[in-house]
Amino acid sequence: MAWLVTSPALYAQTYGLRFVGHEQIQDKRTSLALTPDHPLCLTGNVELSFDITLVPNYQTYFGYVFRVIQEDKRNLDLLYDQKSRSFKMIIGDRLAQSFIRIDSAQLFSHWNHFTIKWNLSQRSLHVFVNNRLVIRDTIAFQETGCFKLFFGSNEFGQFKSKDLPPMSIKDIELKENGQREHFWPLREVNGITTRDEVDGQLATLKNPVWIKSLYTEWKKTDQFTLKGYANVAFDPITETVYVIAADKLYQYAVRTQQATIKQHKNPPHNLFQGSQTIYNPFTGRLYCFFVDQKSVYSCNPSSSDWMAESVTPNAVEVTEYWHANKFISRADSSLYILGGYGQLTYKNSILRYHFATRTWDTLDGNGAAYTPRYLAALGTTSSSDTAYMIGGYGSLTGEQMLNPKNSYDLLEYLVRENTFRKIYALNVPKVDFAFANSLMIDVKSNQYYGLIFPNQQFKAELQLIRGSLAKPSYEVLGNPIPYSFHDIHSYADLYYCPISQKLTAVTLYQNEATGTTDVKLYSISFPPNALTVSVNKEGQETISYWWFASVALVVGGAVVLYIRQRRQLIRKPQRSASVPDPQQALVTDEQSPPTSLITPETTPTRFGLVNEPVLISSIFFFGNFQVLDHSGIDITKSFTPLLKELFLLLSLNSIGKQQGVASEKLNEILWPDKSGREASNNRSVNITKLRNLLEKVAFCSLSKESGYWKIDFDFSQQLYVDYEQYMTIINDETVLTKQTISELGEITKRGPFLQNTEYHWLDDFRADISNKIINTFLKYANTLLISENPEHLIQITNFIFDYDPVNEDAIILKCKALSLMGKHTLAKNTFERFIRDYKAIYGEEYEQTFSAIID
């Protein structure tokens, strides 16, 4: 048995083939026949390799990954067995001597590279997983013969089978005597054939699900009609979409793709036109509110039982706050409602409803940036202390008769200060557009995701975009969604599902003639692919959406802004920052050139408060590998794959007083197929290239002592390396403090160590780092008194979950802390999410109950 813990990141490459397994009836399961017409006649050493991951959130994981059949009678199979949670090789009528177990968290969220080698003359079998030998055995194949090869289900003779696990496969390669003979990358977007890139032969498929299409095309997941006016809400914890109608509550679970409809119990007297509903994650309840009456009703989704929270009845039954934006702030446990339209007037009000006291009040936005509007989009940071609002339609005075128009400004609203700040304005496009109601905010990448549409036409389309929170640029993602826009009769919203890694869009259209609301749900895998350019019959490049020219204008504006910024260096007082954020230190995108401007407010510093800006070099190992030179320019792309591996290999064996790497070891790892002289020549050339790159970084250099190559880092100068900072904290023998733990959290929240970087020698580093991070957080957490530090303890457990989503110690601490804070419903919801994830990963129920861990 082999226990494997590392493999390439699943979301790094969004292509491949997804196989439908037991979740569908036999006739709808996926098969891939690589030899549909003629078998492959192979001799000598044969090598079959591919990448695989299992698809999470299904009940049954059993069946064949592939079957190799020689001369229609001898078989070599790879099968996944849910009961033992392992892969098994079947050689003829027996099992191989060993089986393969991969860490579940890695198996369900990362690509795993399998290589199966069999020698026909020696009758030997060797199986490698993620470059490690896991099985050594003999095979029953004859020395000569031709092969048929199937992945998933197949209908071939006595070997037919419909058993297969829900899985994804890509990059299938077949070698004969070391020479690549066949390669099926599985990059298609549609169709029932895939082409061998070596000899052009076609393989055939049944019921394929192309992964690339999941990241490019919105899939309609449900469509239905409800009686009367309806509105929509979303629970990000359970990833459930709620549609609230006059008589029914519709629930759609994104993870399981299951829908249920319940009759309301004690429903509101009337679901007034223009009312909205929001899910409160802190209470686990739905809140339907009607601003004009200051009325609020709440509902337990599991029972669909409504109760009145705040009711001030009057004759108003149609809102003056159509398409208002809303969010719930963690800071004061309140609902905020911004903007809206009604009675020929656009609003820029800020209304607040406090859940605990059930009272309403109106706030002053403190600034001229927030002008009256509706059809804007709003999203918040995870802590809900900052909201971002973009776009909308309105006028400076709020009067519809006085020059209304679309706006394209991005505003930042600080909840605690109750102030708005304008960040930038997009260039006005040739075709105006407005936004669906919600933005998804990605703080780590300093970006947002939103849906835009032309609000001056009925037959419109919703288009997903990804924009920067720092500069006026965005790009178009995925194919558009049909959208019938009839002002207040239409509504659209966008939600992010963090566990399923999907975006969900909902459209509502109220049909006055029938007194019903048409509801449509769509989903796309995250992160979506950029919208591609196609070629028409005349050979001219076209794009399927109407605002391509708008994107070009915005990009052009960003370039002009970049040129202006290059001409000046802004000097402001420097703030202390123990851990820099490269997205703050340097904001770039694919559509505008990198800038060397780093303002003192965001420049990394190791020296606390200073009066002058200090530009320092930065190297980031956590999250995606990134290097900023001494001018603040991102030079990561200057590291070719080989230079990157050489730099990382030397760095990780240099930091922490390590001696470096011997020349022979470098040759063995980086140039294993070269002779001694060729490897030395390659090493010398790349060492020279790396020296030149390090000169740009500054404060680090290559050296060789006693036959060992290493990189010398001068951490006393203006150089920041997050791995060195991590080592300092982890190896500190003194008592851990709140400050050092917070610093460690800031480092690790960028993402896993060297995310999307895979080398066989890196496995031990990554496993050791993950274990030390988890152990350090737990060690510190166990020193805290839960009753005195519940909020800080919750933050610590969240750091742990970033590295181990089903850590049992962390879930116990978090649930106890939430309960002590009086957030019993949130604690229960958190625990229920944990046990769902636990079962999805391990395939078995979590043994402890909620009451047991609380007690």
C-alpha cells in the first residue's frame, strides 16, 4: 500500500473529460474507447500515463478507471474501491500484490498522475503515482499481441461493465519503448470524438462531459414558474438557492443538484411587489423585507415556518426601492439596504435594520461619491466590514426627468466609518450596460466578478466579467446567458459556491398577464475561462457578445492611466506591514503592462513606521510563486520552468542555514536524461541565467561553497521572503503570541505553499510545512481560554481549515467558540457543513454528534 499526499492542482488546468458514474442510469454513463476501430499492436516496453481526480459530493465511488485487453482475452484493469478507499490493479483474475491509497483531500481536489509500465518480454508490471513507485508485480500478457483500451464504462464482449467512479481524466499518453506513440489530451469543448495528437486517429465517447465546457458555458440547472411575485436569496454555507413566492418556498442545493418545494407555514400576508429576501448566515434564517412599510418577516428554511419580526402596516403595496442593493454586516449584525428606484425617483439612501432590536434607521453616506441609482451591483469582503458597489442607472439629483444615465464608477463603502470613497470610473462603453444585483469579491486577487447586461433592450444577455478592484479594467468570461429585461419586472443575481467551486446565476421575470414569475437557474465552474474569439465563414474574427468594443475602450483607458502613473512616485507616510500583499503592492492584469509604481502605503517593509517610501524586493512562496524586483516590477514570468525549478530547489535548501545542493544532485534532479558533460553544460548555462535574474531582484545572490550551490539572502536589507518569515515564526522557541500567530495567518492565507507548482522533490517540503502550520495554530489555540477569546479562536480555526478542511480539533474549537458567543445556529450550520465535507472526502459518517463536541 502507498499513501500519497501531493499532486498537481486540479484548478490549474481547466480541461479534460469528466465521467458520469453511478449518479446516472447505466445508459447515461460515460465511456471512452481509445481503440474503436482497430486494436493497438505494441511490443517491448509499454507505458500508459494519465491524470485523474475524483469528482466530490457523490455517494458511490466504485468501478473501472480503465481496462486494457490483449487479444480479446487477457486484461489489465485499474479499479477504484469505495469500501477500502483505494485504487486496485487487476491482473487477469487476480489482484495486484499492493493497492494504492491517495490522501482523500488530494484525491478529490487535485490531479494525480498515474503511470503504468509493463514489459512484455519480461512479464513485469510497475505502477507509479505522482512519480512514486507503488506497485511492482508480474503480468499475464503474452510477448506479442494487440490491445484494446477503454476508460470508464465499456460494452466489449466478456469485459463489458457499467461500473465506474465519478472521475475526471486528462492527458492520456501511450509510449512504446520510450517513444510517444499516442496522446489524447482531452481538450475538447463538445462532441463525441477526441483526436490522437500523434497519428490523428479518432477515439469515440458516449455521454461525455467536457471539463472545458464547464468553465466556459453556463449550464441551465433548473427552470420553473411560481405563482405571484417572487424573490431570491442564497445561503453560501450550504450552497442553497432559495426562491420565495406567495405560497411556496423553493430550495435548490447546488452541490447535490437537488430541488425541493415546500408550502409556506404562517406566510406573510402578502409578498409585496419589490420586496426582497436575504439569508442571514449568523442566524440561519431567511429575512423577507419590504422597505416602504419597514416590515420584516423571517423564516426557518428547514420548516418553511414564517414569523413577523418588524411590521408597520400601511396602504403601500408596491415599493419605491426596486433593485436596491443589500448586505448583512457582521460588525453590527444589521441589514443594510442601498439605493433603488420608484415613483420616478432614484435613491441614494442607506437604510439599516438591526436584527437584535428589530429597529430601523437611516444613515447619511458622508460624501458626494454615492449618487442616486439602481441596477447597480454590490459585494462585500468576507468580514463584511467593506462593501463595493459598481455601476447602476440614475441621475445626480435623483429625478428621472433630469438627465438619467448609466454610471460606471466603483465605490468603496466602509461600514464602521459609514463613508463612501470613489476608487475609479470605467470608460463609458459604446453600448451602455447595467449590473445584476450582486458582486463576488475576491480579496486575495483584488478582483470582482459580476454580471452585466444592456439595460436599454428587452432581449438582452447577461455576461460575466472579472474586473480589478484597483484599476478600471475588466475581461469577459464565459458565454452569455439569455435575459429578458423589462425594468422592474426583471431581476438577476450572482452567487459564489466556495465548496462546489461554481458560480450560480438566477433570473426572475414577472409576467403581469399570468400573475406568475418565471425562474431560471444557471451554473458555471469557477474560475471561468475567458470568452474566446471565433472565426466566421469570411475568415473575420468575431465575438458573440456586443460589448467587445467596450472592453477595448476600457483597456485603452487603463493603458493611458498606467502611462500617467509611471511619471510620478507618490510619497506618503509609510505604514507598518509585517506581511505584504503582492496584489496590493503591485496591481497588474493581462490587458495592461506592469507598473513600477508602489506607493508607500502598500510597499512591503520590515522596519515599521518610516517617513519616506521604501521600495523592497519581494519573493512569495505561499500561494502562487511570485517575484517582485527592487523596482516593484513583477518579473515572475522571466523565470522559465527550468529556471523556476532551479531557483526553488536552491532557495528551499538555503533558507534556514541549510548547506545548499550539490552539483551532482542538481544534475540528477534537473537533467536526469543527460550525460555528465551535457548536464554540467546545462547547469552552467542556467546558473548564469539565474544570476542575471537575481541581480534584478537584488539582496540575494548565487554562491558555491564546498561543492554546494546555494542562494544567499540578505534579510537585513530591503528584501521580503514570506518563507523566511514563516521559518522565523515556526522555529521560534519562545511562547507564541497573538501578533506572531496573526503574522503566520497573513502569510498562509495567500494559499497553499507553492500552489500550482509540482515537482517530485517538493512533496516532502510541502507535507512538512502543512503539518507544522496546522500544529502551530493548534498549539496556540490550546493556550487560549475559549470563554475569553472566542472571536480570535474562530480566526485561528479558519486558518487551520485553509490547510485541512476536515480537521477534527479545529471544528470542536470553532463550534464551542460560536456557541459561547451565542451563535448557536451558526455553530450548528458550521458543524453540518463539516460533516458533509467529511463524508465527501472520507466516504463515511463523522462519528461525533454536535451536542457531544459542544459538551
